[in-house]
Amino acid sequence: MSAAALLAAALLVPGGPPATIDFGPVQLGGAATHVLRVPALGVTASGAGFSATPTHGGVLIVFEPYELHERATGTLTLVTRSGIVRVALRGHGIDTIPPRVTVETPRRAVTAGRRLTIRFTATDNDLVRSCTIGIKGRVIARRAWPVSSLRWLVPSRLRGRITITIVAVDRAGNHGSATSGAFRIRQ
């Protein structure tokens, strides 16, 4: 910060605005806010994911991360009666939220040796990377997203009641799963 900016900051509020505002880790799909109690005539924020607006009591600064693990930096520029003050902005995007998964249960018994269409959905606050489809604890397919169905040839020797399990994995490695209701395989 320049000498003039430091002087202006000291005149605005006791101690002046901080040299840096660090939002820390913020969930993708979410936002973090910070209110700076400074009278400002104008305000702008630069840098990916940062925005600012004057409010009645100061300036509202928002950080919404765009990318997983992105270390975002920016600048808040305050126009005050005493001059221009710049504050460094920092934050980074994280994802600890698992995908949400649903799987459709077949409505009637399925015949062994015939094809069954398995339908499922997976959504995430960021991006689903892949889905694994399992029957009776065995993986029958892995698919890159956005696939949401699978035509499966039911083995001719398979019998009894079974369930379908879908496990979705997002870019951060979070896992979400769902299991269908049981349905019958007939010969």
C-alpha cells in the first residue's frame, strides 16, 4: 500500500482497513462474505470469484470460488474522501460434499438372460466424475459422467432377489451412493 493509502486507511477507521482479507477455504457452490465497516464513496473488486458492493454500514465483500483447489487472489479498491485504498483479497475453493445419488428400482421381475435398463442420477455441488454400478457386491460397470443409464445383460444363472448399488465420485474424491429396492430375477 502506498503512503497516501496508509494515511487514508488510518483516517477511515481506527486501525484502518486490513491489508488483506483472507476468506480461507470456501465450499464450491457456496459463498463467504465479509463486511468492512468503512465509509466508501465507491468500491470495486477484481479477481476471479470476488465481488463487492457498498452497504449502509460499509462494504460487503463476497467470495464465490469457481474451481476446486483454486487459490484465488484479487484486490478490493475503495474510493474514500481521503483517497484510494486497496486491500488484497484471498480465498480458495474446496469440496467436502459428496454427490447425491438415486437409483430406480425395476417395477417388475426381470428375466435372466434378458437386458435390463438400469436408470440412476447423480448430482454434485461441483462435478460428478464417474459412477460405478454394482450388483450383489460385484462391479458390473464404471461410467464417466454424464451417463445415467446402463443396458445390462442379466446373467442367465442369476436368480433370486437382488439390489442395484450406484456409487458416484466427484472431482474431489467424495463418494455418494444409493441402493435400489430389492427385485426378483426369474428364469
